[in-house]
Amino acid sequence: MKILRNTVALFAAIALCGAATSCSDNDSDDPVVVVPGGEEEGDDITPTEGIDVVATYYGDYNENNTGNYGLNFVTSGMEWDDFEETYLGPGELVYFELNSTLADNPDLAHPADGTYTFDAAGNSADMTFGSATVTRYDASGNQTIITVTGGTLTLKTLSNGMYEITSAFVTDVNTPVEFSYTGYIRFLNRTGEGFMSNLTSNIVLKDMTQSAILLWGETFTETSDYCSVIIAGKDYDLLENFGTSPAINLGLNVTPGSEGIPAGTYNVINAMEADDYDPFTALSGVYEPTYGGYFGNWYFDPLTEAALYTGTVEVSTGANGEYTFVIDLADGYGHKVTGTYTGTPQILQ
């Protein structure tokens, strides 16, 4: 892959990225995905409201033949203060890491059901949890960090990606903390293995109501300029590239000096192996914190993250800045993401 000339946060997530991983010993550049509580599934499942979730699978991170699963739970609606690097509460962030089963497929990782005990020995043994903290924020952003020193945590798989978590933490302030959550959790694959897609079937893009174009100029190579396109449903913030509606991100290589996207067919190339990035190519999906996080072609929804490796994007132009995108892409397993979108994208700087 060509050296990135301008280190920019392509597709930066909300400010939760900076805080939610700060309690972990793992990679602090992980993206953030908010998983909504979802609709009630039956009389016995009532999802928790008011909590956003970030969950990541790191594989055998501790080199103890156990899978390492990091989970963050943050009070919804808190504002992130970039200058002070803190949340403006009131609210709290609960973080812990589970040591559990190594996933056969890191793209579909999930911890084992059962009761986890606190990892007092620090050896990351199976069915233990550790690196646990509760950080509380007031309206001014002042933090109170409570360190978990013992206790138990029980995890139960429900259905459709839903989990039930209950815990009783012993803390360093001698005040027990009880925490519970019922709802959807998606574990992002950050092992460096697999295809970074948890799709299990084909996706047809529907109800895409808005879009944006970001022209990055000469970013990866002198041969072409880089252009990213966001196409999303109504409950999506294009500026933050974040939301609960489905969205697709396209990474297109356009003719140098282009003030828009030239019409034509963009063929996907392997972003990590291609000798150069020629115009009328599209980059396969890559997550690389060194270069700012996500770039290339990706599909997102509240329970899905899928790097798209093959296919084409056909672009045609109309009057008054209108574009039509005909999307025919697939992940590394061959699951297709297809659809057509016509609209006038916002031009983001």
C-alpha cells in the first residue's frame, strides 16, 4: 500500500473512541460502534435503555490461549469535550475485559456463557474478567475513577446477537457496584486475522436517504486523488460518519484535480497489495489505525461491520450535482452488498 501522505482520520467515529478505550491495555485507536437496545423480542426480553456499547475481540492478546474480549458501556447522550478530553455528564463509563474461549472465526467471536470471576492473579485464565473500572462524570467533566478489585460477572446469550450481563463488583473504595445490561452486542474483530466482516447473508441496500462526498486530494499516491462517499439511512450523522441506520462507505480513486467524481466504473483493488492506486479504482476495506482508522469500502449497520473486498461501483452524473451510484460489492466470504442510490450528496470539507 502506498504511504499515506496526509495522516487524516478518514471516517472518524464519535469522541467515545478516545475515552472508551482508555481503561484498556489494548489498542486505543479502536473505532466506536453504538449498539442500540433494539426492539423487545418476546415478553421475557426487555432491552436496557440509555447505554451505548463498544465491544472488541483481540484474540489471544495475553498469550494465554484464551480469547480477550473488551467491553465498554457508556451512558447515552453525554457530550465529549475534545479540549479537556473528558465527557460532560452526568453519566458513567463501565469497562472490563473477559477472558474466554478463543474464537474459531475472529469475525464471529463471542464469549462463552457462564459466571466469570475477577482475575486477581492477573494470568488471564479462562472464565475470568479483569482491567475493570467504573468512571463517573459530572456536568463539568470531572472524573471519579473506581477500580474493580474483585467480584463476579455473569453472561448469558439470548437471541439475535442479544446478551444479558449482570455483575457484582468489589471496588477499591469498598463500595460494591452492581451493573447489568440486556441488549445487542457486536464484537469487532481486531486480531489482524479474518476478513473483518460478520455478515452471514447478502445485503440489499434500502431506504438510503442521504449522502456525502469528501475529496481528500492527493492522499495515498500521485497517480490519483482519494474520494470517500458516505451513503446512509435517515438516522445517520454524515459529518460524524456515525449512526444507527445502515450505511455504506466507498473509497474511490479519481482523476487528479477532480472537483467531483468522474462518471465511470470503479473496480475494487486490494488496498494493501496494489502497486498503485489508478483512477477509476476503488479500495478494498482496510482498518489501519496507523493511517487514521477505516478507509476503502465498508458496510455498517448496528450489528454489522463488513470490509468489502471485491466488485464494482458504477457512477453516473446528472444535473445540479446529482449522482447515481450502482453498488455491487462483496466481503471476503462472498456475501454481497448491492443497491442503487440516486441523490445530491453534501460536499464535506
